[in-house]
Amino acid sequence: MVDHPGTLVDEARAQVTVDGRRVRLQAPVHILLNKPRGPLSTVVDQRGRQTVIDLLGEMQARLYPAGRLDADTEGLLIITNDGDLTYRLTHPSHELDKVYEAEVAVAPSLEALRRLAQGVVLEDGLTAPAKARVLRRGKERSVVELTIHEGRKRQVKRMLQAVGHPVLALKRTRVGSLTVGDLAPGKWRRLTAAEVEALLLATEKAAPRRGTAAPHAETPTRRD
């Protein structure tokens, strides 16, 4: 019987049971989804609304979104059972770039871009400096690219709201070196071993790797 948290187990030599049921580790699964507007970034919704997990169809592994996008936000979302990777993608200490394209009514001024670059005071404190630039200027809508590495709730929307440019539509285009490429909204693919390794290397400067066993409860995650 093991009653001490953190006990190391050699899975090749030991059999682990909980309440008489054998516990088996799942092979790591890493999926890149181009999330459309609508589905929730959770595993199950008590009100029966569609979730990002529903978009994957039948899966043998228990998967969880590594981070969250609001229901009305589109773009790149990683779904996995890899606890180590999830921690690295969501904890701000790893400083992994997350890039968003936000549609706003009027292109921000140089002063607004400067404020975003220096950090914006929100109700939960000063944000870390961001990279901000105008991608497209239009008569009715303009597009701003914002690069952050934090993951506060609705952070991109709140930052732009704070400098006077409410977000009309939002899309995440890149996480680390990953992009959605030519994936259509609602479609997904498995990450290659090289892509997973690149994400791990990009966050290697921070805390040591955590265990990669599949989580049994939904991992705390973060939003745009």
C-alpha cells in the first residue's frame, strides 16, 4: 500500500491499483485543433453544449484542452493527455509566445500600441509587455496582431478594451512555433514528434519536466 504522495513507481515491474482496479498509463496523444467559433474549451458541458472534445470524434484516450479559448474565439488549440506539456503551455513562467489576430473597428494609434507593448493595467494587475502591431487598416474594421505569453482570462480582449479598442472578432494564430497552417476551422491533426519536442525545447528554461501520465481530473487551464 502506498500512502505517500510523490512515490515513484517502476511501471515495468509494479502493478498499481486503486480500489481494486488496475491503473494503466495512456500513451501520450497530442492534437492540434483549429477551433471554430462556438464550441467550449472543456471536456464536458453540463448544459449539453458542444465542446472541443466533441469535434474529435471517438478517441480511446481521455483528452483535455491545454489552455482555453473563449466560445467566440477561433484558432489554434492543443488537446492532449500529456500533463507535462499542458503545464508548460499554460504556466506563464515558461514564456511561450501565443499570437492572436484581433479585429477592431479602428486601428490603434502609435500611443495605444506603445501602451500594449509596455503592459496594461487591468483589474487583476499589470500585464507583461506584449508585442503589438497593426496588420491591416480598413474603413470599417482593422486587424491587430498581439503576442503575449501570459494566459489571464480573456486577456487579449481586456488589453485591447483598456486602450480603447474593443475586440469584434479574435483568432489565435500561433503557439510557440506551431500554426494552424491550412487546417480548416473545426479540423484537427496529430502533432508530429518533432513538433512536440520543439514545444518542450521552447519551454525548457523553466521548471523541470512534470509527469506525463494522463490526468484524471481536468487540468487547470488558462484563457485568451
